Amino acid sequence: MRGVTRATRAARATAATAVALAATATACGGGGSSGGGGDGSGVVSSSWGDPQNPLEPANTNEVQGGKVLDMIFRGLKRYNADTGAAEDMLAEKIETSDSQNFKITVKGGWKFSNGEAVTAHSFVNAWNYGASLKNNQKNAYFFGYIDGYDKVHPDSGSQSADTLSGLKVESDLTFTVKLNQKFSTFPDTLGYAAFAPLPQTFFDDRQAWLAKPVGNGPYAVDSYNRGSQMSLRAWADYPGSDKAQNGGIDLKVYTDNNTAYTDLIAGNLDLVDDIPAAQLGNVKADLGDRYINTPAGIIQTLAFPFYDKAWSDEKVLKVRQGLSRGIDRKQITDTIFHQTRTPATDWTSPVLGEDGGFKGGLCGDSCDYDPDAAKKLIDEGGGLPGGQVKISYNADTGSHKEWVDAVCNSINNALGNSEACVGNPIGTFADFRSQITQSKMSGPFRAGWQMDYPLIQNFLQPLYYTNASSNDGKWSDPDFDKLVDQANAETDQAKAVGLFQQAEEVVRDNMAAIPLWYQNGSAGYSERISNVALNQFSVPVYNEIKVG
């Protein structure tokens, strides 16, 4: 969410206290699928990476943790795997007459995997917890439109209230939400994991819950050994219509996805959901129709540490623009990514469609490769800060070394300086994210974004709104913020999209981040499993996978 992403992942939260998920060891035999054949009892093994934080729904804003939350929780809405549309899940109905006051009715008969009933209190208590400043949840800003957020999560000073005044439980299965301004698409955001319900056991003994999270989704956590494996098992009494078609999922931690791919080919792993760049040239020969390459709501960018004056000074805008013009996106996507990436010409994703806000070409010349223009702009901006650009990335997943090296080579060729740009690998995704959230970046860093819901708002507000939780570079612009607020309040969809596009133009004019390419979801799977698909978020639809 999760990445790679993170409004959605937009919280004014400080870095959360890390609470390690306790390891309750379980053995998982060998590789590949374990258990029976086509009777739904077989267990699927899949590549994975340790999440940055414990699996509190409001504190997870990256992809690896998001994969687990998507299996163990169900919220008021759920996004259609094929279309991305927000559809009712636990919501019986969501009513409003003014786009500011909402009455939400929860479906009856839903339970958590510990047998506790899911009620209106389950949502209201979870949202109050997520919003509270003292709980330091990264997705706290998700609740920023609910009345009383300024008291529960003030920009400065101590909170003066423990609960959001805009939330009120009316009965076991109904609650009301009062927003502090109109937000016409608020119901469509409620499929994001931050809005998931929590059982009372979470509040009674949070440490025990963190050791073995309890949710209301089709899977339950069986065990987690950090650095090794998380085992999830199908919950037999799951009340939803989207029951698991397999016996469970073993998420195996890999620090190199080339190793994961090798294990897949060797029959020691069932599913790899991110084909490494080094294997894209031969993946079709290796896997045939067991290779998936499909458009997804993902964009890769380079973010900047605007908290560092070396990168926030007004004249450095030309340096950022020059770096963008020094990147030959087409050559990189053609030679490294083999048609699994498309050069980006805006800051959103084509999966939104034009009606949803995608505006190809909005970046204009700033995204066109032009070595002469790149060198001229960087010279006019005073040269590279510190004399060299170091692009930081996590080295454990995603084939980032290959493309970062290619980006640097392109910039170096444009500037005629072989040392102008270098990659700066950081060992693990968790360490990389920790350095980012602690504002320790000294230069540009990879900032891929995987949408949380298919709205243009989700590509802009979480990443660029002042103090948004996934605004990792701390960029801020009052004109952008104002346009986003106006767009969220607009009830006419076309007008709202137009306002968001105006806000995106502010991002462009300031080169708040460099758009690189739109990313397809890619995956490969073994002959042991079938019915494998990726949703529009590039996440495997785990519950539909069949074994045997």
C-alpha cells in the first residue's frame, strides 16, 4: 500500500514505535505446495518480504504488510479484482444526503476469527485508535476528514480528545460519520486497510494481538518468524462469499527475488509476484502461460528530501527538472523491463482512464529525454547538490539495482560525467523505509506507489499533500493543498477530476517528484497451482488460487 505508497497513506504521524511481531514457530515443510490436491486443502508458497511495521491496519502503508492485511481483514468496501471498483463488503448500505454526513449500516452475521462479532463498535473503536496522535499510526491522516480530528491529532501540541467527535455508534450495526467538509468519494476510500475493523481483544491486550493478529478475513495468521516466513491458514468459518479456495498461504521471505525465481523454476516455490528484471528476457520460455503480465495501478518515481535545504532551495527546481530530462525512460523500459513498464508522462496511472483523471502527457517536456537540456538546466540550477547525486533504494526486492544503475548511467551520459550519479543500496526494505520515515535521506530515493483505491486523489494527496503520511520527502505547497481540498469537496465527479488535475499541474511545475514509468503487475507460478491472477493493485488474489 502499500509502497509503495501510503489521505490514504497520508498521516501526520511520527515514526511509530516498532513492536516486533512475536515468532510463534511453525514448521513448514519443504518447498512448493504442501497438503492435498484439488480439495482445497493444499497450501500455496509465495515469495514475500518482511513488512516495515507490525500489522496494525492503520500503521501499514507499504506493499508487503498490505498483502497480509488483504488476506486477514475485510472492511466496509472491497475493490473488485478486475475493475478496481469499490463494492460493498461489510457495508449493508452507506447513506448521505450532503456528502458530509454519512450513516453506515454494517451487515449482520460477520465475526472475527476468534469468534467475536463484528459490530459498529469494531469500526468506530478502530478508527478512533488509528486517528489518535498518541498511537502514532502512519495512516492517521485517513481519518483527517472526520470531525474532531484536529483535537485527536493536532498538528502541534498534545491531543485534547481521545475520540473523534464525528463518529457515533447508533446501534450494534449502525454508526454515523460527520466529516469536517464535504468529501463526495469518502465511501470509495473505505476499502483501504486503514478502515478495517478491530476486535475488542486488540484493545484488551495489544501486545498479544500484535504477536498473532486476529482479523475477519478468509485467512488467519498461524505463525510468523521474521526474516523467514509467515504462515496463514484458511479460516473454515469465514462468513464471506470470497472463501479461500486453498488451505493456506506460506509467505516466504526472500532478500533477493532472483533467488525466489530460481526456487520457482526448481519447484521449491509456487508463486513469485514480482518477476526480477534479470529474468524478464527468458520468463516466457521458462513459464509459458504461467507468466502473468498485466497493467496495474503502480507508478515508479524518484522523490527528493525537501527537508534538506540542498534540495528545497528554489533554484534547485532546475536541477530536479534537469535530472528528469537526463533520464532515457524509453530505453530503460525497453532494455531492462521488457514491456512490463511504460514511460510515465504524468504522476498517476493509465488504469484510471481519462474519466478517472489520467492525463497522459501532462508532464510535458520535463519528462522528455534531452541531454543538452538536462545539462543546461542543472548548470542553471547551480549544479548537483554536493557535486553528486546518490539515488537510494532497497536492495532486497524489486530489481531496483538494475534500473537505478540504468538511470544513473543515463544521467551520467547526459552530463558527460561518469560519477555524477551513483546508486546507494540499502540492505532491506524495512531498513530503507525506516531511514525514509526518519527523514534521513540526503538525496533522491525510489518512491514507487501502488494505489490503495482507483481514484486520482489516491495518487496525489497521500504523496504530496502537506504532512501526508506517504509524503516522504516533506514537500509542501499551499496551492496544491487548496486544490485538493476543493476537489474532495466537489460532488460533480468531472469537476472534481479537473481540480485534481490542476493540483497535479502544481506537482509538475515544482517537479515535486520525478515520474519514471508506469508498472505492470508481473507474476509467475508453478504447475501445482491454478486460477492465479493479479488484481489492479498487482497483488495476487490469494483466496482464489487452487492447488492441484
